[in-house]
Amino acid sequence: MIGVAPVINGIIDLIRKNIIAKTNVTSNVLTGDILVEVENSFNFNDGEEIILIDSGYNNKMSPHYQKYEYCQVNRVINTHYIELSSPVVDVSGWLVDNSSFIQKTIGHSPLYDDRVYYGDRGVIPTEEMAIAVEPLSLSNEWMYLHGGLSEEYKISIMIYGKDIETEQGIQILNMYTNSVYSLLNKSIHIDVDNYTSPLLSNVSAGSNTVIVEDNHKNRINFLPSSKLKNTNIYEVQDNIGIEIDLFATNVSSIIYDGVPALSIELSQGNSIINGPKPLNRSYNLDEYAILSKHGRYFWDARIDDVEYGVVQKGSAFLRASKLSWFGKEITDHKFPQKSLKADYFMQVNNV
């Protein structure tokens, strides 16, 4: 899908997965515990602040009504275990039966999914942290014939915090600003319109075949690659590592473990003509192995300007940061261009 909407949604998705990042606990977390078992620790890092929270947060009958517990990650041990810097203190514990989960936070000020907006707002309906991602402009220039048009999107990212008169409020906003700045500058080739599907089986190093479910979406997205047109480029990834720029030399229907599946032969780099070249490492279901098809490719993208200040939203004054992001991609145009109804051009004689 072309246009700016998928770009905005790509940035919002990146922020939600990394700045907000959350995952369910898979065993009860009790008073004194320092080890937390979780579904997937992929988006968490050593030294980050998190909260423990459960379904009782909005239930007045719960001991955890309007309550969560702050912790700090000492280290991420592996995909399923996180070690805390200090023991859990809540006497009720954080239980699997109460849908307990952990969520990343910054400066004791959590950001929630519904506080990341597509487009800015005349009034920000919250006294907590909020982020608005808004398109600003689209410009272009010819890069090569025939006919690579580089299109540059410019995006405004507004980060709002309520406490405008306290040093703590300023510091929290600055920490959020730095986190978003660092995140987007580490994502030069931001994922936009990528399509992914989990693998159905482990892949061993030296293999060149992956297996995914045979369904309608996978059938229309996972197709053989074309080296000449540079289309249908793939990557295989799990929580441990990734291999990129893979070509599909063959896609076939099979029965795997009693269910319809697609067997996809992959080849490293541009060796599609010379046949499959095996993968360099193993990929495991326990590490959330996936096959991903590349969407739109941004060859340059980053935050190039940050402003700090105070803005008025309705009757309230909010401290805010404005980050300016740009992303560049190349769209190929064919020449000569045909008219809608004819495949020839009228000759114009000199006069």
C-alpha cells in the first residue's frame, strides 16, 4: 500500500512494541520473587524500568485497583526469564489467573497503547504521557533514469507530559523524548507493510527450507522471487538472530503434521539463479521464529530535529517535545508512460 498512512502506522507500531512493550507472566510472581517468567522478553533490555500490573487495575473489588508495582530489570536472562534488581513487595502477588503482565515504563510514568495517536489533537484527553504522530509533507526528486523517483515523507512526532512546573516532569518528558529519538534513529530501514507468519517447524543451520501455514494470506504473500524485478524479498528471524535479503526459489504445497502447509525454499542474497544456498544458523519455535516478506524499503530515515517547549491544548498547558522525522524511498516509474486508453503517443512536429 502506497501513501503516508502506512508510514504513520509503522511508526506507531514501532513505538508501541518498544516504548510501551508488554508481555504476560507465565507463572505467579509472589512476594520476595526476583525471577519473573514471561511469554516473550524480546522487547525488554537490561536496566529498564517496568511495572507489574493485572486485570484488577480497573476493578474496585480487587486489591490491585488503580495499583501497580514498579520494578527494574537487572538482566534479561533469555526469552522467558527476566531477573529483577530487587524482590517483589506486593503481598497479594501478581497471578497468572488475574492476567498479570509486565509493561515497560519510563520515570514512573507509563505510556498506554490508546495514548499513541494517529494525528495530533486539538485537546489531549489525558493527564498522562501521550504521543501524536502526524504527517507533514511529501516531496520528491529524480534519482536515476528510467525512472527512480525518491519520495521523502516528513512526519511530526509530538510527545506530551502534564507536569509543566516540576523538575521531575521535565526530566520524564526528556527521557521519553530521548527514547523515541534513539528508537527511530536505530530504525533507518523502518518496517512498513512487512508481512510475517510464524514458522511451523524448527529450521536447522544448513537447511534452505522453511514451513508456514497454508492459508489465503500466506498464499498471496509468499511467492517465488524475481531477481530481475527485485520483488518478493524475505527474511527469517527469531529472538536470537536474523538473516535478511533472502530469495524464494520455490514455493510448494505440502502436508505437514497432518495439516496443509507451504514449503518455501530460500536462497541467500542474489544466488537465485544458481540455486538454493543454505541458511547460516538455526531458527527455533521456542524463540518465536517467523518468515517475513519485505514491504516498502526506506533507504534513509531518521530524526533530524528535536524541539522542547510548552504548548496549549484546549484550556490546559502541556510540556511537549516535537521530533521531526523524515523517510526516503524510491518508486520506479516506467517510461514512456502510456495514456489511459492508448499505447502510443502522437508525434508533435516542430513549427
